[in-house]
Amino acid sequence: MSYKELFDFLYILVLGFLVGLELKTYGNIKGYRSYFGTVRTFTFITILGFVFYKIDFLLYLSGYLALSALYLIYYFRKSEAKRFSIITFLLLSLVYSFAPLIEMTDVWFVTLIYVLIVFILSAPKYTQPLLEKINMQEFETLGKFLLLSAVILPLLPHKELPYINISAFKIWLVVVVISSISYGSYIAQKYIFKNKGYLITGILGGLYSSTATTVVLAKKARFLKNIEVIEAAIVIATAMMYIRLLVIAFIFNEDVANHLLIPFLIFFSIAAAVALSIYKKEEGSQEVPYDDRNPLELGTAIVFAMLFIAMMLLTKFVTSHFGDMGLKILSFIVGFTDIDPFVLSLLTGKYQIGITQIAQAIMIAAGSNNILKAIYALVFGSNRPKRAAVILFLLGLATILYPFLEEFI
């Protein structure tokens, strides 16, 4: 026996002992009074697996079948008392496999198996409170999303469709990416940072949908005494919109993203600084609102895909017949709707315009969307968040004018 084989044997021997000890601890927590063996049993199973594997693989396999038969007898005896479980069998199977695993792989993999055993056995006390808070219907929605993204997406053709010059694969990839960003923000807002304050709501909501977040916060402003915190949250949500658009741009068109980087970081910094300057920490416990609509609903994804295609067709028509000025006018009009499909159509489409014109169109759409949010803040907030509305209007105006000023500089 070499020194490596001796080390491997002693190492898995310790791990087998620790697994038995961990199972005993788990059994004490669950109230079990009898086990399939003891800590020493698991240690002997580890030794048995190592010895049998070194002698002959058929002997090793026969040893596992014998252990399985013994556990089967034990299982049926315990089933009569309604106290049966296969956790012990799963653990003894893993311990018995330590010998071939450490020889066929590295030490780190066997160690990883042991670490996973420890975490899984102790998981219930950590996962139970989380499961009580999670709406199980969201798992169904997430399952549908994984089906569409991990199963259907790879099956879609990569051949470009006529006129719009984009494949069905890339169309759905756009939907998957935008939904993933929105859903990540939604999950963080609902489960990780829930009731953490209005400013956090504005930050995460801005990554999800700054328009929806503005409406929700404005409605809350009608009843909240501390109006400064609402105004700060509304402004910070729009600040995060610039970051969201930058991330999307870097994913789909790095050249456009580089063109947007400096102006969008400037507008983000201004909005964030203003939000922090007017922010006053809310007193007492407040129920913080968030947009509870699940962004991974299939209907929403399909509508987004249709809007995306429609925007590509419209943009192609406008740029072909009316050129750069027509695109600027279209960008301003689209800003008063959901700008994501339009922005993504600009980033992924093939048009008779340059990178600069695409970046300018995105800025104009973002600016007019800020003006829309300023109107929403006044209307839904019963004219209370006036300062936030003024800031959003000025920010929108500056974002719209930036492309025109850029042409003269």
C-alpha cells in the first residue's frame, strides 16, 4: 500500500465516522430512538467498502447488495411501527461509495459530498421558515419559465426571419433576459429586502420597473406623513432605470452601451444624489409597498415578444422612410409607453442608422418616460410628491436634450 492509498483510507474513514455522527445528531433532533446501526456501523461500512473495492469490484458490488438486503429487512420491520425512512440507506450508500470516489476523483470531491450531507441534514431548520413565506404558485411560474428558457429556447431556429432580420431564437432570448432581470429584482424585493424601507423599494423597483414603482409609491404618498422618503424613493427608482438600461445595452450591443455609458452614469449620479439629499429616514415600522405582479407570467412574456416584434417592424419602417429625425420623434412618443421592447428592438435590430443614432433614440425614449413618470407621480399621489415630479421632469428634459446638445458640441 502506497502513502497515497493510506491517506485515502484514513481520510474516508474519518468522513464515514463523521457522517454516522451527523446522522445520530439528526436522529436526536427528529426524535428517533433507533437507527440502522451506530456511528461505529458507518465507520465499518467505510472500511468494508474500501477493502472490498481493493480486492475485486464484483466483491464490492456484492457487498453493496448485501447491505441493501439488510436494510430492506430493517425497513419492513420499522414500517410496521410507521417509523420508516430511507435517509439512513442513502447515507450508507454514499459512505460505501467513498472508496471508489476518492480513487477515481480528487479529495475535494469526496469532501464536497460530505459537506453536502451535513448541509442537507441540517437544512430543514433553515429552509422551513423560508418555505412558509414563499407562495408555492411562484414555483409553478418559475417552472414554466425554465421550460421556456432551458428547453424551448435551444430548440428555436437561428435562421433570420424576413424583413426584421432577426431569428426566433434571438427574439425569445430577449424575452428571457429581460424577464430574468425583472424577476431577480422582484424576488429580492419580495423575499430578501421585504419591509427594509422605501429607499430599498425604490432601488429594487427601479431595476424591475421604474414606472410601476413610481405609481405604487405615489399612491402611498397620499396617506404617508413623511413625504420626503416617498419622493426620495421615486427619484432613486428612476436613477436605477439608467443602470437597468445600461445592463441591457451591454448584454445585447456593447457599442451602443459604450456610447450610453457616460451620459447614463451622469444622470444616474445626479438622480441618486438628489434622492439622498431629500431622503429622511421613516419613523417607526412602515408597511413598504411593492409591485406584486409576477414578471414571469407566460402571458406577459408572450405580449412582450409581440411588442418587441411590432417595435422592430415600426422602427424599420420609420428609419427607412423618415430617417434620423423620424426615429427621434418615434422615440419621444414611445417613451410614454413601455420602453423596454423599443429599446431592445434598437439594440438587436439591423437598421439603416448608426450606433450614435441608436444611442440617441434610447436616451430620448428614457427622457420622455421620465416625463410620463412625473405626471404619474402628481396624478396618483394627489399632487403631494411635487418635488419628485419636478425632479423627474427636469431629468427627463435633460435626457431628451442631451442628444441634440451632443450634435452641437
